[in-house]
Amino acid sequence: MADLENITDERAARRFHQMASLERQLVVKGEQIASCKEHLKELTKDYDGLIGRMRAAARDEGDLPLFDLQ
């Protein structure tokens, strides 16, 4: 463990600024992660919708039915 008497004011100030900088970077990355998660939710919803449409088309219930049964 470092001897606290050997820490100069300058080193303490640099460490404080280093920690503050890292905290700001963490906030930015956290915001990017939250934004990415929201975007992923939207993409997943769109993807699931397309899968549903694909399945409906496979059952001949889609937008363009193969057979006109009317």
C-alpha cells in the first residue's frame, strides 16, 4: 500500500482529474448503451413483425395469396 505521506498535491490533483475524466466517459458510454438498447428494441419489434408476415405468407394468408378461394 502506498504511503500517503508521499502523495504530493500535484499528484493528488492529477488523480482527481483522471477520476473525473473517467466518470464523464462512463456517463457517455452509459448513455450510448441506453440508446443502443432502445434502438435494439425497435429493431427487434420490426424483425418480429417481418417474421410474422413471412409466416402468414407461408400459410397463404399474406398480402398476395396464391389461391383465390372466393
